[in-house]
Amino acid sequence: MGRSVIRLLGLFGVVLACIFQACQDKSESVSETEPDHPVIQKPKYLWFDASANFQRFSYIDSIQYYLDKCLEIGITDLY
């Protein structure tokens, strides 16, 4: 009877240790996996069709508004 209780407590201890190991903070290991070289961002293109949107793009303030919006959302090149 005594050995089965000891085995059960040992098994409980192992399960408890596994749970604590799984719940530990992994923030330190994230920094180790960062690449050594800089990540190059792909360009983001946007095509403005002035003939289709002539009324909208016929005023300089409207053009400036949409250019500012493009910069806000990360557009890198306009065509």
C-alpha cells in the first residue's frame, strides 16, 4: 500500500512539474529567434486612374487629400 502511494505522489509531482514548465514565460526565447539581417519590406503600389476619376482628381486639394491617405496606410509607390 505504501509503495503505490509513493508512486502516485511521484507521478503527480512529474505532472505538476510539466504543467509549470509549460506555463513559464517564453519572452526570452523569442529574442533569440530574431533574424540577424534586416527584413526588407516589399513595396506597396497604387494605381490612380485619372480618366476614370477625373472629377475627383481635378482639384489640387482632393489630390493632396488622397496622397496623404496613401501615405497613412503605407503605400510606397503611386502610378
